[in-house]
Amino acid sequence: MFRPIPLPLLTVFLWLLALANPVLAHKASDSFMYLDTDSRQFRIDVALRDLALLVPLDTNRDGEVTGGELRQHRGAILAAIEAAITLSADNTACQLRGEESGISQHSDGAYAATRYQVLCDGGQAPDSLNYQLLFAQDSLHRGLIQISAGNESSLAVAGPDSQTVDLRPAGRAGLWHSFTTFLWEGVVHLLIGLDHILFLLVLVLPASLSRNDSITSPQRWLPSRAQIIELTGVVTAFTVAHSITLALAALKIVSLPIAWVETVIAASIVVAAVNVVWPVLGRKTWPLAFGFGLIHGFGFASVLSDLTSGTANLAVALAGFNVGVELGQLALLAICFPLLNLLAQATPLYQRALVPVVLLGVVGVSLMWVWERTPAV
Amino acid sequence: MTCSVKKTLRRSDIRRRPAISFPALPGRAFWLGLTLAGSLLSASVVTSAPSPIQNDFSDHAVLATLPDMSPDLSSTPDNVEALADEVQQLIGQARSTGDPRFLGYAERLLQDWPEAGFTDRLRVLRATLAQSLHRFDAARQDLERVLQTTQQRQQRIQSRLTLANLELVQGNYGKARQHCQELAGIYPGLIAASCLAQTDARTGQADAAYAHLQAQQASASNADLTGQLWAEGTLGDLAAQLDLDSAAVHWGIVLQQSPDDLYTRTQLADWHLQAGNLQATLALTEGYKQVDALAVIRAIALREAGAPAAEALADSLRERFAEAQWRGTLLHQRDFARFQLDIENRPTLALKHALANWETQREPMDTRLALRAAHSAGDQPALERLHQWLAQYDQIDQRYPEAP
């Protein structure tokens, strides 16, 4: 019988390895740093477990780090941290003046936390961070840093292959960039999201039927005062409503199953279209716009949540996306409504044939969506 | 993620944005909505500020417990065998505790060793490590090189087995079968038989594979403990695929022998969860909150049981995943996706991560999650793609929802 001794050992362990994808867990080692470039405050939190690799914290070797042992080694801990971190301004290293030290809690336990005042030449703010802590022990260790300036903040990561972090541009340019990115996403989502467009179309159709000064007006495609008031009411109601639910959902205060949200959105178009012909919900469209706007907001939120995972500043993303949706909405109306107006005056067929056909088409498409989207229970 | 929002956007800041001063049509109403969003944000920001620095702990307070095997990283091993022993021990530690820090220590040791001084055993270990870190191509490269050059039978067996499993995990069943057959040639026994059984089961022959492996196990020598245990775990996998109650028995035997086998523990806990045996799920996951996969399963079970502890565990997972996202590498993408699907109720986001995970890992658990997420999100193209792949291999698993 062949029985090589190391092999069975190794294979048992390979059984775990090869198949065991869920095994990788706990948390890899991270340090957390917080820099406020306005007040020049810098804080760093390092896991006690990680520090024990650099400083013999467990003096009595009982496998535990006590408050007394931490106090005993505080000098060595600070020395190890300060030796591995350099904040600098204009290529000149800044001084770190310790202000407070103690412990803090993160998701995997206690960390040694230290707060410093950063003193750079000429009172400048630091523009660069070099971080080398623990890389020589743990290739998976990372230094996570949050940089705050004014009301803006950004996140960065230092790793063995990227030990220097630029503290400057991430702030302002980064925020503006994410605002404009999300603004564009908002515009795009409204314009390619056929369901939102159809809903809007159905809502504004009645306004195009209500013009009565067409004979006297020379520019008949321009909306009349009454029409503008009606449109403003509808768009405002829709906007307020979906802004509320978009915010509630984006901030995870309220969460609804997306499959049902999508179904109700499709159903809302059907109801709105039917309401044009048989105003069961009343002739006023703005309450309808408000009511269903609430549910459309959840639809926008599901797109936004996919885009924002990993985004540092949710507030900026939310604002940008919302503004984008509004701009898309206005652009659409600015183009379509005069067109509808023009058609309405050009031919009596508009009211008698075109509008009913369009409504019928919209109802058909939306019903199909309702059918497709209804989740199997 | 809310936790990455560290600063409040004040109303005055929003007003300054030039893009917003565009048309005034929906004006006031829009600001109302945005202001509301702003004020809500300020409330959620409080929770995401760094936790306070405390100094009022006593000298006797235990602040941290160090792992049993504290690595001595002050001295690098001076010969290649000592290094390989240490790396192997560290990887084993990472496996049994689920703690990735040990993988980081192991990788650092390997990185410090000159490439010219690498032995076959060291390469196999490096591949094993790479596989654990989901760097499948790097793992494959090292293993194939060892297979081409090594004179050592043991390293050839080891590489063959690791490669077979790698291909199986990635869903390359043709290649997996080849490696299993090669393995059966140089190392016949229950391990190679299990390897082939897994491959057969995932390509349409689960019934036959289960019966055949059971017969092989019964006729094999009891002295081969490793092989017996390996076959037992595989039988558990196949039984679960066939929806046989014996799955719990097979996996239970493995866990009795090696309670640290987190893979089997996760499978069994998930099996009970799917069957609605919440008490069994909770018992299996008790004390494993540090392990993402088990903690997510526990959080779902707690919530389904209506236990008050459910929210606390969900909160701590939320924080953990948020930190992982800040870090930028989401190693446990499957667990994150499952958390989004079953706890956060965000199927679109869950689907995105479940599919990203499925690109590299196609174990039944990965496929099932992708199917469930695609289903909840109502994403027909994704569902079609998954169904197509399953049909291509004739893969049938009773745990999959709504398979065609």
C-alpha cells in the first residue's frame, strides 16, 4: 500500500481550498485614516491585532491584549505608526503633533486610534500622504483614507503598489465630476426609459387639447398661458413626488421590491391613459402626476443605487441624478409639446383620431409591460 | 453606500451649483424635494462618522484577543522547506478560521522569496493561495508549469487535483473531466472517483454519479480516512443537487470529523435554510459571525425567524461590506450579492454582483444566487443567459429556482 504521509494532510486541506470559496471571510486587514485639510486634523485607527505584529503588545503572552498592556506600549505603538506615515506639502514633510490617543471600534474589533495636528511649512495643508505600515508583514493590508475639505469628502486607498496618495485634486474636481456624471445619467435614464416618457406624454396630452385661442394667435405652436399653468402644475407635482421617494429610497429609509415597483409604474401609465378618455380619477392631472410620481421615484432609485455603489458622496450623486432627470423631462417637453400643439391646430383629426390611437397604443404597450413585469409569486 | 457619505451637503451649497439655475419651470417644488433629501442625508451621516476615541478602559479590560497561531513574522524562514511548511500552515489557518489576514502573511512570505529559488512544492502552494484570492489564471499558470516540469509524483497529484477543482469551480467541465481522469491514472481511489462524480453530476448524470460513488465508497478501504471523508462530502453535494434528505447526513458526518470545514458548514446551513429548518441553520452558524458566508445565512435565518438579533447582525454586515467597498476589492462578491438580495431587498444591485461573481465561479451556490437575483430583478436576458448555460451542460439542480 502506498501511503505518502504529507499527501493526505495536504489533500484534506485542498478539499477545503479548491471547493471552498465561501471560506474566505473575516475581514482583510485595513487601517482607517481621516484627514481634514481645513482644520489640519489627521486621525489613524490601526487594529490591535495588526499592531501586535509590529510591537510585542501581549507582554504576558496569554493571547490577549489588555488595557494595561496597551498603555504600557503606547510609546512604541505611536513610534511604529509615525515611522510608517509621512504627510507632506510641496515635497516637504510635515510634523505630526499627537493630540489624543485611545481605542475605537470597527467592524472587526478594537483599534488603536490616534489624532494628530498636522503642521506643514508655512501653515499649508498637506497635499500628499505616504503610507507603508504593515506592508512588510501582510501583502493584503491596505490604508483606507477619507479626505475632507469643507463639506466635501473623498476616499482613497494606499496599498503595497500605491503607497503615495495624492490628497489634492480628489476633493473639488472629484465632486464636480461625480455631480456632472450623475446629472448625465439622470438625463439619459429619463430619455431612454420609455415608461417615464410615455407617462409624461399621457399626462400632458390633455393640455394640448385645451387650447382655445388658436384662431387669434399667430404663433399657434407656442403654449398659451393657460397651458403653461397646466403643464407647470403637472411637471411640478410629478417632480416633487418622485424627488421625495427617490430620496427616501436612495437613503434606504424606505425600500420596495423593484419587480413590483416596475409593475406598478407600467400600470400607472395604463391608468393615466384611460383617465384621459374616461376621467375616473378626475379631470385635474396634477394629483395623478403626484400620486404616480411617488412610485416612479422608486424606479429612478433602483437605477441610482446600481450606479452609486462605491460612490463616495451619495448626496452629490442624488442631487446630480435628480437634476438630470428634471432636465431630461424639460427638454422633452420643450420639444414635444409645441409639436403636439401644432398638430392639434393643424387638423381636427388630432383630437378625433390621433389622440385616441396614441392612447390605445400606449395602453397596449403598458399592459404588455404589466404582464411581463408582474413577479411570479 | 450610506456609510461612505461622510459629509452633509448643505442647502447653501446646492444652491450654488450652476446647472441648477437653468429653467425655473418646476422651481420651488424641485427645491422642496432636494431640500428634503438634504435634510434626510444629514440624519444618516451621523451614523457613518468614525467611532469616537475612547480612553476610559481599565488596565484589566481585554481589548483584543489574538489568534491562537500568531505568526512570527520577525524572521523569514532560511530554507525553502521551512518556508513551504510555514506557508502551508498559514493557508491552512486561513481555511479553518476564514480569516484572510493569514493569506496576506503567506503571500508576503512568498513574495519575499526569489523566483529563482522556487521549488515545485512552493509553486503549488502559490497557486493554491492565488486560487483562494480568486486569481484563477495565475493559479492555472503555476499548476500547468508544475505538471510539465516536475519529477515529483506527489506534486503532480497535487497539481492535477487542484487544477481539476479549479476547472470544476469555474464550470469548465470538459477540462475538469480530463484532469480527473489523469488523476485517476496516477492516484486511483476515492478522491479521483469523487472528482469524476462531481463532473458527471454537473453535466446531467447526477443520479448515476451518486449511486456509483456510493458503491465505490462502500467497497473502498476504511483505512483511507481522507478519501472516505472526501467522498462523504461529495456525496453530500450530489444528494443536495438531487434534493435527497441524505445530504444532511453526509455533510453531518464530514462536520463531525472536521468542524472547521467551513465549506461544508456553509453548504449544510444553506440547505437547512432553504428547507425552512431555521433552528438547524441557527445552530450551525452560531459562533461564526466572523465568516461572511455563514453570517449572511445566519442574518437571513434570524430575520425569517423574526428574532430581535436580526437587525444587529445585518448592521454589522452592512458595516463590514461598506469597508470592503471602500477598500475597493470585494472578495466575497457572492455573500455581498446575497446580502443585497435577501436582506436589503435590492435585486438589481444583487444581480449585478451575482453575475460578476458568476463570471469566475460557477458552483451550484453561485449559479443559484444568480438565478434567484435575475428572477427577482425580472431580468429576462440574464435569466436566458443562465438557462442557456445550464442547458449547454444539461445541468439540473433541484435547488435552482424556476429552472426551465
